[in-house]
Amino acid sequence: MVAVSVRRIGLLWRVWTALCLLGFVCGLRAQTYPLVPAGAAWRWLKGTNEASSPVTAWRQVSFNDSAWLLGAAPFHYGEGLTGGTLLSDMRNNYTCIFLRTRFVVTNVSEVNRLELLADYDDGFVAWINGTEVARANVTNANPSYTNVASAGHEAGVFESFPILLPPSSYLVQGTNVLAVQLFNVTRTSSDLRWDARLDLRFKVPTTPPVLVGIHPPRETSVAVLTNVVLTFNKPVAGVDASDLWVNGQPAARLLGTPGTNVYVFEFAPPPPGLVAFSWDEAHGITDLAGQPFDATAASANWTYHLADTLPPVIQRLAPVAGARVGRLEAVEVLFNEPVVGVDAADLLVNGQPAHSVIGFGPGPYVFSFDPPPPGTVQFQWAPGHGITDTAVPPNVFTGAAWSVQLDSAVQTGNVRINEFVAANVTGLRDEDGEPQDWIELVNLGSNAVNLLGWSLTDDADQPPQWVFPNVTLGPGQYLVVFASGKDRRTPTGGNRFHLNFRLDDYGEYLALYPPDYPPQPRSVLAPYPEQRSDVSYGLGPDGQWRYFATPTPGASNSSAALVGIVPEPHCSVERGWFDEPFQLWLTCALPGAIIRYTLDGREPTATSGLVYTEPLRITNTTVLRAAAFAPGYLPSRTVTHTYLFLESVIRQPNSPPGFPSTWGTYATFPNNIVLVPADYEMDWDPLRTDPNNPNAPVDPLKLQHLKEGLLELPVLSIVMNPADLFEPTGLYWAANVVNKSFPNKPCSVEMVLPDGRTAFATTAGLEAHGNASREPSKNPKHGFKLNFRGDFGPRALEYPVFPESPVRRFDDLVLRPDFNTSWRHWSDSPNNTAGAYQRSRATRFRDAWIKHAFRDMGQIASHNRYVHLFLNGLYWGVYDISEQPTKHFGAAYYGGDDDEYDA
């Protein structure tokens, strides 16, 4: 194992060296504590007149600039730049522009100094709150809009203008304004540029932030533990719920105002016993001067002893109390916690002890007994039973009696599943206004049926997955329940029941069970076939299951059934790497079917996408999505093929067609607005003979290493609607990243091995993953998580992703860009000490090596596999696929049902 690990590390190092080319893969970026970052949003006005009357009013905080234009730096023309704000009409028309941007300082007394860094052409004067703080190439003491710069100056680098005035002489507590008047050297000048950064330097604090209060008091015994109140010795910022770990799991919720010193962390109740509190090593907690909180200090880590004083209770009964059953030979009891001392004689059935019991831990325990006579069947726990939990001292179970009605002649066969929709996109909505999958039951009998104890399930091994409460279904009546996963059992008004599971549109087990025991389904699909959006599957008049284009929830099924499903189109050329153009044929096995395709990541529909009429000529990197359609049929699944051309990838531009130039804005503490420019391009500087000289020639050997490196790792291509990535509802939109809004988005995912074989091609859900690494203006290489849960594709990925692992089935996979101890690590510290510490120890295989070493020592650890990630055909860098140590991971390696494990 060690030899294998070393060989892999050697390969990775060679590949990685060749791939240090994207700015967001491994490039070091300037790390500061900016009040105004480069590329910030500014209010601006053309210099065709004075900006205000009096002339100086526009430089003050109180000036109303809401009528000015809003744009992102750099402001420019004639510079050959992309992005920013183009001043297309400035030449020959006006010589200056006015700019304003706001920033907030809440602790002026702790400020040591500010520094303005300007990238300018040709001259400027800068004011903070009306006080001049910097100027270059402007000789007029009181500049006018008619002035010009006193000398030419070429832009290209940020030049430093330290502000030597005492901060208290120009800064105010709260909102401040940086105002700039930028001048060209002549009205006919060929170019102009402005971008700036305003950096803050705090006085060095005497002490770092430390915890001075913990409630409940540390190292004590507590009976209930769902939150802790932490008090720091000074105001701190950068506190997130996930910074605090409870028994190795992040807290769920944070209450507290940034910039204060008291915070409440809330979390799920941990199990009784020793509860340890620690911190995420990548936390971003600092005082307001940027000095980090030392989470490794002894005072920052503590424990409690959580006492168990509650007796065990019954969590689930089958049949439920009060149910009307037709068969009864056993009952199933599930406790809310592990119990011991369970014997068959502990349960009395009509006063007689059960004759056997099977179960362990919390259960379920199945008590078997001789079938009782029809009528009321009474259950009670024997006096003096020995059932307790495992606490020290143990808590005794004190269960109550219950009964059911046994009627062997009860008519249960007339209630059945009549229709369902497993992919509801635009149809029936729930009380939250959301479209949900749904299941319709119908009572075809002449008598009303009380559904108490009946159940719906999508798991043949768990008949009582969702159990109906006391609700009656009359003769000929329909009942529609939402399969939303929301688990609502007590609807009011016109609301409906919600199941605790969702339906898989790729097909799965679905059954309706009466409350009999042993359970036998009365209506079952094992499994139902694959489904389509907004199409129902139900029983036709002939009793056969059919697809229906028009769902009819709460009414009889339509008479117009669909014929079937169109076969998927076939691509004549498999996905992978190419160095020559080729012809691509698309075919479908169903005569007369129409094939539609797209090249932008969106899925084609019956009315969108290009109609395939002749072979396609593929000449550069292309993401093809195709589906087939025919009247009277359900459309085929969409097939996705990614065709990669090496020359296209290594020349990837920063403005690829169809992709936005920015990833939105977000508010920083407390209310600065930061514009995040998009970052797509392949950076060639590391390939040049002199990486620090942008005009140096490309080194042919480095270029060859780059090409070889791109071909030596598997490709993981994710293709999806571009709006789901980069637009306001997308995973990369800055405000969503900052607010930790990571909705699960549908995507196609293909894995192509270095030898050209397709490992797998399927669909999944994609969500953002990570914590501090997602800071949008500092680190554009974010983590992701692929979810195979049946929402947008199969319920699991069936493929041996990790050759060393015996596991072939995965519910999810994390795509790690690596952040801790990486070259891309940033820090909010003004001196970048935390970031520099981590970058100086950066290796791309640290995480993988630790996991390999841990497994070599006989311990459990997740596996890694390095890939080249592509998003909609754009190269996104080296990522490593990793298992996430959740309940699914535990079930895969230790056995059992993953529902038995906590996430």
C-alpha cells in the first residue's frame, strides 16, 4: 500500500506541476484586508459638468449619488480590457469622470492607517469624506471638470499612496465615502483607466480574542444540551454556525450580531455521555483588528457529561393503536433508544404472554403470538418487566396499554393506488406553493374504510414507512397525498398529507399496506417503470398501468393513455478527447422520432433546441445534449456527450461565448457591496520562460507538460443549465454563496478514463460544498457535492469510483478543490499570517496522503480520486472526488441500513 501511495503521489505531482495555469487553480493572489477591493462597484458620473454645487459637495458622505450610474472597476477605454466599465464616448468629449464608493469603519480608534493603491491613467485626486488623501499628476489645487492631467501615466500596476493623515482626522464611525476625480492628459488621449484598492491597517492589538464565558459552565454534568452561549473578551467577526463542532459535527444555527462578543450556537441533541466541543481549523473568527481567535488553546475546547434521565418510549407500533386489522399474528415495537432486558413474556396479548421476540438495540422488536379471536385485542406490558435503557443508572420503560380491532372479514382490497406523478414540475402544488410528487388512492368499494394504520412505502423492507392517522376514505372517494419528504400527518383546512419520502422518476418500489401483521401489500408496483416530468402513471379502464399526459389528481384517470417511451438517441462517436474534427450522427430506434439537441448545457424539450437533420461537424470542445420525441409517446431521456479538444482547452478565454462576465454582487460586513468578476481563462504565465513577464515567450517543454498532464487524469464533465451555475439562482452567484444558499440543481455527469473508456454517464443533483473556501471575491474555485438520491436521476451511482475500495454504490460524492494548506488559501488577517502559514505548507495531496496512511494503519477513512473537472465544457481545474463520511458511508463499510445511522 505504501508503494502504491508513493507512485500515485509522484504522478499527481507531475500532473499538478503541468497544470499550474489557471489563476483559480493554484495561483497566489494578493491578500489584504480591503475596505474597497479591486474591481469594486462605484457610482460614477461623466465629467461634462461639475458634479455638484458647490463643487466640493459631491465628495461628502451626505451627498445623494443615487442618480449616478453604477459600474464596476476598471473604468477604461483604449486599454484592450474586457470586463469592468467601458467609457466608449469619453474620447474627444470630456476629460474627467467623478467616482464614489462607500465603505464602513466601526472602530476608528483601532485604525493605524489606510493605504490607497491605484492603477490609473493619467491622473487623479482622491478624497475621503471630503478630505484629500492622495493625488497624482494633478496640479490644480481645486480641480475643475475642465482640467486635464499634468502628465501622461500608463496603467498596468497598482501603485501605493499611503495616507499619512491621522485616521481620526478624516474617518467617521460607520459609513464613509471614497471620492475620486480621474483625469485624462488630453481630450483626445487614446486611453484611460481606473481601478483602486483601499486597504486598512489596524493597530496591533495587545491580546487576541479569547472565550471568557461559556454557558452551561464547562466540564459540568447537564440533563439537556441543545445550545451553548459563548462570550468573547472583545467584539469578533467571521463567526459561522459551522465553526463550532459538537462531537465532531458542525453546529446547525447561529444567533448573534457580527461585530459583537456574545453568540448562541444551536445543534441537534447529542447522545448521552461525554460531549466534546471544538472548532473547525478553517474558521474565520477574528477580532475587529483582524487578529485571529486561537481555537487550539485549552480554554477554547471543553466537554460536558450529558446525563440520560429520560426513560425509553415507544417510537412506532405496527399495527398502530386503534387500527382495524384483518390478520394479526405479531406486533412490531420500535423504541426511541437502545433498550435491554426485552423478553417475549414482557408483552401480554389479551392477558397471555407472547411466545417469541426478535430484535436488539432500539428495535424494531417483533413479538409473535397465537392469533387471537376476532374483536378487541388488548396489549399491555407485564408487571415487573425488565426493559430499561442503557444509561447509568438505567431508566425503566413505563409503557401504556393499547388495543386494536381484529376482523378477519374486513374488506381492505377495495382501496388501492390509482395514479401518481413522480416528477411534478409544473402541476399540483402544496400549501407552500411548491410542486410536489403525489400519490392518489381510491376506494372502489361500497363501504367507507378507516385508513388508520395503513401505510405507504417505497421500501419493501419497511412497510410502515409512512403510516396514516385516523382518516376515513368513503366509497368512490379519492385521496391525494404529497410524496414531498416533508412528513406532515396532521393537515388542516384544505392542506394535504405529506409523506416522509419522495418518488424516484427512474423507477422504484411503491406499495400500499393495510395495518395487518405480518404485512402484505394490497396495491404494489415492484418496481414501477421510469417516469417523466408532469406525466402521471396510473390504472387504465382495463386494469393495466399506463402513462397519462394529463394527470387527474382527485378524479378518475384519463382515457387517453400514451403508447410508451421513445428510445434514447444514439451518438455515433463516444465522448472523450479529440485532436481532429469529426462528423457526428444522431439516430433513434423509433421510426419517425424527432431528435432535438442543444450545445449550451440546457436540456432540449419538445419545443426547444435545434432539430437534428444532418450530421454535425464537431471542430472544438462541445457539450451535446440530445433527446428524441414522437407524438403519443413520452420523450426519451436526454443523453449528454462531452467532446474535448486539447487545443481549445489550453486556450480557454476569460470571455467564453454564452457565459456571464460577472458572478453577481454581495454585501460584506457591515454593508459594503462587492462585485465579483467571472474567472474562466487559462493563465499562460506559468508556461512562459519568465512567468513574471507577460510578454515572455511560451516554453515549449512546459506547454508539452501541460498537454500531457491534461491527459493523465480522468475527466469529470458536469453539464447543466448555465443559469443553475452562474445566474442569480445559481450555485456560483455571489449572494447565494455568501448566504450559504446551495440548492440542489440537476446536472449530467460523465467520467472518462485516461484510456478513453467511459466510466459512467448519468444524471444527479449538484450543490455547493465547503465553508470558508467559498469566499467569492477571493477564491473562485469552489467545492461541490454530487447527490445520487433520485431527485434528478438514479437513487445511487453504481460504479467502483475508487479502485482500492470494495464499495460500488454511492449516494453522494464530494468534489474537493482543496483549501486548507493549499496555494489558494486566503486570510482576513491584515498581515496575511494565517494564509501565508497555510500556503507555505501547501501540497495538493496532503488530504489524500493522510487518508491513505490512515487506511494503511488499519483504520477507516474515505477514499480520494483526482480528476480534471469541466463545467459545461470549461476547464475548472484539478479536483479530487472523495467519499463523505455520513450515514451512507457507514452503511457501505459496516453494513446495515443507512437509515440506522445519523447523518
